[in-house]
Amino acid sequence: MIYLDNSATTKQHPSVTRRMITCMEENYGNPSSLHRMGLEAEKAVKQARRELSDAAGMPGMQVCFTSGGTESDNMAIFGAAKAGRRQGRRIVTTAVEHPAVLECCQMLSGEGFDIVRIGVDRQGRLDLAQAEEAIDGDTILVTMMQVNNEVGTIFPVDEIARIIREKNAPALLHCDAVQSFGKIPLPAHADLIAVSGHKIHGPKGSGALLIRKGLHLPAFIRGGGQESGLRSGTENVPAIAGLGEAASLCAKDREQRMKKVSQMRNLLMKGLLEEVEEVRINSPEETGEEAGTCCGSLLSVSFLGTRGEVILHTLEQDGICVSTGSACSSNKKGRSHVLQAMGASDREIEGTIRFSLSQYNTEDEIIETIERTAEAVKRFRRLGSFR
Amino acid sequence: MENDKMNEEHIFIVRCGEVALKGMNKPYFERMLAERIRKLLKKFDEVQVYRHEGLIFVRADKSLDKQAIIREISKVFGVASISPAVECESTMEAIGEAAVQYMFEAIEERGVKTFKVEAKRADKNFPVKSPEIGRKIGAAVLKGCKVLRVDVHHPDCRLFVDVRHDKTYIYQDKIPGFGGLPLGTNGKGMSLLSGGIDSPVATWMMAKRGMLIEAVHFHSYPYTSERAQEKVEELASLVATYCGRFRMHVINLLPIQEQIVQNCPEEETTILVRRFMMRIAERLARETECGMLITGENLGQVASQTAEALVVTDASVSLPVMRPLIGLDKVDIMDLAKEIGTYEKSIEPYEDCCTVFLPKHPVTKPKLEKILASEAKLDCEGLIDAAVASDEIVNIYPA
């Protein structure tokens, strides 16, 4: 199996699994219990909180554990909107956000908030001039991703923080860092940062919202007052411990690891450009940590005149897992809003494949993937599908 | 005391529909029907199914869910109607007592205010004649339940009293079944099952007439996804709740579609693929002792279902092709699909192999000679052999 769908989810690291098992089989107390079992469980949660905070490199932020990236985004956006509703009505976001952000903004739009979506160019790079124009004194929240999940483009989140300051806007800055955490440094000036466990070889159903200390958000889930009253409910101790472990692991030799991943990603890009005709790279070609470059783990490619879904299933037969640029090619509604916002044509969107790598891939796997993809595309083009 | 005992059991009277008309075969049909009911009720413990005086009786422990049992019985083809009943001794006193108690419950559960007794006696030796039974039991009920009135025209409750040789049965509902004939009384057919709305309904309709089912499903992996096959299996399972466990042959058509696309005119693709499907289905049918093919085709619905196209399709096989939906409108088929419970699953969006190589302008009036000329460019027998050899069999169990 060659797994190149690490932006969808990742294989859980064995040491993560081991720590979770300990929490399930031995350290199974309720952190709120007064007895020793409770104390031990509380310690496991505290340890994970420290590990996540260290891995994020954000000593000035409080960690609130959640069920994952989507919940963190919901908590941040609805919380910020509620907290700031007397100071203004504008929320600024981008046209290429994950549905976890998109749908929250959509709902707030129905509640009278004025949602402004900043556009991107053909490589998915943010239009800063539009951002300058959009952010004003009425803006209470700016929410944007750090790395785009479909194409990998990095957004200048700290630059946005500067604009907010300059405009003297009351806005909080929320960053959806689900795809960037563990791969590039998190933005230094965001007020809220959403991260997820299962994208960094941690458990599914785990995640956190980092909240700048001193910032007060309204309770998201009410009840027993866990997570500083923000998110009640008995802590999911195994998932939290697993997230802590995964976060520590991904902070270790991050630069070196990403260098290796980028090299493989670049090899893949070069190989596909050489071996396949009529290819268009949707991601920025250059990888790095700077805004406007591409996160080293991601590569979005359009094989013109093909259907991504069929290429995907052909590669699946060869044991290669990738994903497409659209949920269902026969259905226009399923077409990627990200690629649409980037100005990609229907033909480009239809033939899009996303490769997302991890450090567990090898160069040999990449070489095989290049060969197999070239064959799959050739086979499709020979046959077509009449549409 | 007698009535207390009868309350320990649910009793259902199941009436056979057309089965009763089948003359000499009657006992055979009834036996098949009882067998089928027994099989479907196997999941409940403590259920007894037996035939008695032209009816089928089902007795179940009172602890079991009455509605669930009715639901299962109503799925059995050949069942005309079901009546939950109470049983008592065939004496006027016992019947009167049981009727009063039955009406107490009807008042409590359904707020019945008016009623009418409809009595009949299967036992012609019973000393009281039917109209008189009605009058006497009606009087007993009026005396026992002061709140009730008789209304012979529009009663809230028609209280049926069925006097039989040993026992008498009292009931009010006749819950309709689907009718049809007991499964296994009418041969076996090979159904071409896709993930769409029509083919599950067509399969159901043939099964309803007593036909055993074997199915074949065609896909075009990797042009279609494994999820599409998953969907078809789930859909087939819904059909299996009526027609029982059956086998589904799964065939990848892509190698054939590739040859057609590369060698034949684009506009003929659909009809050519269709002919291959029929021939493969026919081969499988002969191997599995199916006497006919079943399709969900419907006159004029799509290009491959025009009168001309159906003629060309039929010419590819010698087994008869059953098309039970041929004269229905799409909305009628959809209504049926909803009634039998396959519609929701059918409309889930996954591509099937019919839509993969859909030409822009398919021929609607194909000529057999031209189609045969196109097929002459292909190694048809070789392709069909290979397809049949790659047959994967999936066992479909009731959902």
C-alpha cells in the first residue's frame, strides 16, 4: 500500500496507540474524580496539554481540547462572533476555506453578520490587496487557514495580524491550522488556532483550540465545567493523551522531516511533468514555509481530459491511495470550491488528483506512483469516457 | 378463565389470495405459503404456523411485538390479508363473553363508539344461523359495553365473528398483504440488477409472482467505485427481505466496454453493451437453471429502451426476457419503489456502468444488421467467455 492521502488522515503512530491503550486499560479514571485514579487521569491530561503547548511553540496560549479540527473551528468562530457582536458585524474570511469554517460563516451570515470572502490567484495565493480593503473598523473576526487542504498554498496569517492592527480593527484572528500544524511554524500573532490530532499521526476524534491567554470566549458546551468551562464533558483521556504524544513527535526534527517530505514531493512533481502530457500543477511549484509557497507535503495536479475519480480508482488497483479535486465528477455541485475560486476550468477540476505525503513515504514509492499515474492517465485518454 | 388463557397468545389469521383459486394445486400452494411464513418468522421464538380449514394460523407468544410480526407476514407473497384475532370456544356464551372483552379493548385503544357485528359460520352444523349470531352477539356487546351504539352503515368497528368447527375467531382488521403467489411456485429467473430505481422493482414484481431470484450485477471498476457495488448489495438486501436469500453474480464489463469503445461507432455503444449484458446473463442463467431473464426496462424511458432498441436487445438471446415494468410510467415505478422500500437507497448518487460510457447521441432506432456488423469486429464469444469466467458470487441476505 502506498498511502498518499495524508491530508485526509494519517496512519496513527504506534507510540500514540500505546499511550492510548494505557489510558484505556490502566489509567481509566475520570479526571474529575477525587481519588487517586482521578488524579492519575488528570495528570495524563495535564501532560498532554503541556506537550501540545510545547509542540505548538505557543507558551502564551491556553489549550482547550476538542473532538477535532471541525469542533475547534466552530468553537472559535461562533465564540468570537458572540464575544464581538457589539463591536461590529463584519467577518472576513477567504474563498477557499474548509467547510468547517465555510459553513460556520454561512450560518452567521444568516444571523446578520456581513461575511467578506477574500479571493486567491491561480496558485491559491491570497490577494492581500483585497484583505487590506476588506478588513475595517467594523471587523470583529478574521478567520483563515494557514495551509490550504486541497492545494497546499500557505497564507500570510501574520501579515493579516499586522493589517488588523493597522486598521485598528476590533477583530480577533482565528487560524485554521489543521493542515499546517507539525509541518510549518504556527502563526505567531493569531488569537485562536485550531489543530487536529489525526492529521499528525494522532487519533481521530482528537483536536484542540489554542486560545490567547486572557481572551475570554463564551462556553461552547455547557455542563460540568471541564476545559476551563469552555467545553464541558468528561475529557476523552485516551484521545487527549494520544494527541499529546503525536504533537511531541511531530515537533521533533520538524525541519529535517519536512525537508525529506518536500524532496519527495518535488520528485513527484518533476516526474509527473516529465512522464505525463497535458498536466497542470495547481499548487505553487515552490515549497517552503513562506506565504505563497506550498506546504512540502501537498501536490495538486490536473491531468487534463481525464476524470480524477477514475484515475483514483485505477491507482487504487495498484495499491496507491490518493484523493480527487471533486467529490463526484458527474455532479457539478461536488466540484471543488477551492479550485473554482482559483479560476480552474471545469476540465482542470475534473481531472484533478491531490497527492499528500508523509515522512513514512519513500522515494521508491514516489517513483512507482509516477509510473502508475502515467499509465492510468494514458489508459484513460486512450479510452475516454465520452464526456 | 378461558379468555385469560387466550390472552397469553397473539393469534393471526392469514388469508391466501389467488392461491385459493388454484384448484388441485391448492394444498401445494398453501404448504409453500405456510413454509415461507414460517421461515420469515424464524427470527422470533415461540411462533407456531399451521394450516387449518383453508386458512393459515400464526400463534405467537404475547411477549412478542405484534406489529413486527404483522410486518413480516405482510411481506410474504401470496398473503391476501392478515387479521389479529382472539379465539374462543364455539358456544354462544363463550362468543358473547369474548366479544364483550374484545370490544372493551377496542374502546380503550381506539376510542370506538359505534359497531356492527358481521358473523359467518364455516361450521354449518352450528345451531345458530349467521344473521342470528350477529344479532345475539350484538345484543350481548350492547349489554356489556354501555357506551357503544350499533351503526350498520358507518360503524367505527366491524366486529367479525367467524364460527369454525372447533373454535370461533373474533377480529376487526383485515390488513392487506401484497397478494401474489408463494415464492418458489413459479420457476427461477436471472435478474439484471443495477443500482437504479427500476431493476429492484422489476425483481420484486417477478418474485411476487412466485419466481425464485438469481441476480447479476455489472460494473466498470475502476470507472465505477467499490462504493457503487456496496450500494447494489444493500439494495439487493432490501429486495431479499421479500424474496429471501439469493445469489448475485458480479461481472466487470470494462474489458468489453474497452473493446466496444475502441472498435465500434460511438452512438452504438449503449445498445452493444446492453446486448453483451444480456448474453452474459443468459449464460449465467443456463448455468444456474434459470428459465428466463428479468430486466427493469420500460418502454421508451431511455435510448436503449425504445421499441426498436428492445427488439435488437432481445435478438441477442434465446431465453425469454421478462420486463414487468414495460408499461408503467416512471412515477408509477417510483411509487412502487417507495412502497417496497428500495427508493431511498436507489437514489443515492453513485455511478453505474450504464452511465460511464454514455454517448452524446445514442442511436434510438438501431438496425439489427448494423449492430451485427459492428459486433463482427469484436471477438464476442471470447469476451463473453472471459466475463463469465471472472464471475464473482455474492450471497445476498435479507436486510
